[in-house]
Amino acid sequence: MPHDRMDARDRMVLRSLRLELCSEVLVEELIVHYLYQEGILTENHLQEIKSQATSHRKTMMLLDILPTRGPKAFETFLDSLQEFPWVREKLERKRKEMMGEDPIATGLTGIPAGILKNSPTDQQINKLAQSLGPEWEHIVLYLGLSQSDIYKCKVNHPHNVQSQIVAAFVLWRQRLGNKATIQSLHTGLKAGEVDPSVIQHMLE
């Protein structure tokens, strides 16, 4: 059974076309059954999707589940869209556009390479923490911290999310030393689907 997350670019494709998919795709029957048959969805997922009141909500639910179903989920979803060729085409086009983007350079134009190799300062981490929401946990996991690290940061700063975030990034910087660079932080933010302008703001 797939446990890995979907590729970050594919997640961003689904996210950027979310509203269009919800208005154009009816996931009932053919699509969900194909995904079930291919092992992307479980029996529980089928029930969850079917229990949604409207077709819009059913599609939303499917789009929430897909990114957690492993690296093959996106391709299999494309295969399931045989009745919606124009939607499939849109997804493939968007994916190509994103493939054309250099994942590091995107959003980091104009920042000298020397700065990208530096570790973020306390002040920069504070600035970053102000810009992040609940997605910070995904980002620090991606950067190599564990669930128990996150738990400790939460326990040490019980009522202040910003302090939890700062503590987690400081821990990451301590643990990774000179590998904890602004460039790797940017890659983590992209994996967490955070707008690249957050890094620009952090460096101002």
C-alpha cells in the first residue's frame, strides 16, 4: 500500500487547479472505482467520498486524499480521467509548466549564491515564523526533524505557535550545522507549498 507522499510538484499542480477540478470533474463511480481498483484508494476512502453531500464536496475530498497516497497517485488519477480528456490535458499542461521551472531558482532570483549557502539567522527565523501557519510541521519534517522533535517544541512552548516554529527551525539549524542553508530551507518551503516570496521577505 502506498505510504509516501506525492511528488511536491504534482501536489502543487492539484492545488493550483483545485477549483477547476471541483467544478468540472464528477468523481463518483468511474474515477473512484478505478483509483480503488489500482490500490490508490482504500475501502474507507470510498466510503468517505461517497458520504459527502454534493459532487463538489466529493471531488474536494478526493483531492485532499490523493496527495497522501504515494508517488503513483497523480499518474493514476490522470489515467482515471478518461471521460474528462480536457481536464487531463489541463493537468498535464500545468505539470509540464512546473517541470520547466528550476525548483531552486524559482522565487529566488536576485539572491546571491553566497547568501543561499548561509544558515538563517535568529532574526530571519523569527521573520519566517511570522509568515507560516500549520504547514510548518510538514516543512520541518521534510527538513529532517522527527514527530517527537515537533512534540517537544510544542510542549516547551504550549500556547505560542510562533515560538514553537522558531524552536523547531533553531533545532534544525543546530542539528544540521552548515547543511542548514537558506537554499535547503527554500526547498523545504516549496515542499510545504509555501509561496517563495516568504523567503524574499525573510531576507529583507
